[in-house]
Amino acid sequence: MLKEFFRTVLGDIPSADMGLTYSHEHIIIDDCYVTGKHPEFLLNDVDRISEELTNFYKVGGRTVIDAMPLNAGRNILKSVEVSQRSAVNIIQTTGIHLEIYYPENHWRYRYSEDELTRLFIADIEEGIDEFDYSGPLVKRTSHKAGLIKLATDDGPFTKHQEKIFRAVVNAHLKTGAPILTHTNFGRQALEQAKLFEKLGAKLEHVVLSHVDRAKDVDYNRAVLDVGVCVEYDSTFRWKKEQPNYTLDLLENLLPDYPEQITLGMDMAKNAYWKSYGGSLGLNYLIETIPDFLKSKGLQHHYENIFFENPRKLFGFF
């Protein structure tokens, strides 16, 4: 086995070959419970998605994190095809998303901590179910998850969410797979970081997403001081009349936390994709962030944000 590697849907790759990486994307979201309620989340056209990722590859993109975890729109066979056609590495996620992504009677609420742990480990070590646990049969493929996800909402953690935390950390420590989280507008990010610390997670392999939506520099600083990484993805989301809080955070925090900040697009809505007729496109960060960094005298952080930090964060330990 490779000593330093990251796990993609096509197999393990040396960490040194990760290349330019976007740290939170949604590449495939197939028909599922959440797209039935929110069709704007549907991303299941292999031709269009392959086109977008091929264009990403042409401008230097090499790896993306697909942050859609189990039974919430994953389609591992489509992910494999898109990766093969575009040459972009896709790190697929296991774990559990927010409660709103599942019906109220979903099996996630009935499974024990140990059962969830074993399910996550199986995705990582054996292979992802072709049917994505839509049941009742499980047909494991040879394509494995390389990341574990959890998500929390606006309020204090529920007992159920605490169970998910423990199962995720159990699988993380057993397999060496990194962890990625969802925060709602950055809320509960500090509490997430502290709980991971308490549970003994390898904090340098834990990244909390969307924390830039919290806006506040001191709050983000407190999260980073715990030792986790953060992922910012709202550069393009702020309204014209607002400050660009994401860029403000980069300007203020990159000098002090150069090894803990990553970027992504989190383009979960098909309207963001150029290949779906949108005007933004996956290449946005590559086209805009270098000029911003240069304008602030921070251009030397480009390698950390897109290359070095993801390489260390998303590698197995």
C-alpha cells in the first residue's frame, strides 16, 4: 500500500499527485429524496458534468471532493464514468448529511453507533453500494469512499447527531480516512471543532465547511485555534451591496493560518454550472482567486490553498 495517498473512485493515488484541488463540491446528485423536494439540486447528467470537469482539467484543475454522502443522491457508477471521461480525480464521501436530506423514517435514526461505524468503514475499505443503500440488497462495487462526512444545523447538537459524530470518528480512526463537515452558515463550527478534539480525531485531517458564512474574523480565528482546517466556498455568493466576507477572511487569516484554509465552490445547484446553462462555472476560483491574492500581496498562499493544504488534509493517515 502507498505510504502517502488519497483515495479516489478510481483507486488510491500518491498524495504528491493530487494537484490543484477544490475542497467541497457536489459532482453527482442523482434522483433522491432531496431532489424530489428541490429539483434545483439535481446533478445527474453525465455528459454535462463530464464537460464541466473536462474544462476544469484544461485550466489546471485535478481533484475535487464530492461532498454528497451515502443515500442522499450518490451514484458511484456515474461518478466513476465522469472521472474517467474528464481525467479529474473524484474523492467520494461516505457518512451522513443533514436530517433534511432524508425522510423522517429513514434507517439512519434506527442504526446504532456501531452499525453506522461499520457501514462507513465498509464504504471506505470494501466499496460503495451500487444502489447507495436504497435497499434491500447491497451490491458493493470496487469503488471506495475516501472521506467521511457529517452535518449539523443551527442549534445545539442532538443525541442523534452526537451518535453520528462518534460513528464518524470511530471510522476515521479505524481507516485513516479524513473528515469533512457541513455547518449551517458557519453555526456550531466551534462546537464541532471542540467535539472532534474531545473524541480524539486527528484534527489536521478534519475540515469544517462553509465557515466563511459566519463572516466574523474572530470567530473563524477561534475555530482555527482548535487545530482543524476550514473550507470557504462563498466567494461568489455575497450580494453586490455586501462586503465580500470570504475575501476579507482570507486577507485577515491567511498570514496566521497558512496551512489550515482551503477553498471550494459547493456548486450543489445546477444553475451554477455552465454546462447546465449557468453563468458561473467550476473554473471561477481559478479565474479569480490568483488576482485577488496578488492584489493583497498574498500570492505566495496560492500553493497552500489549492495544493499543499488539500494534499495534507485529504491524505489517509
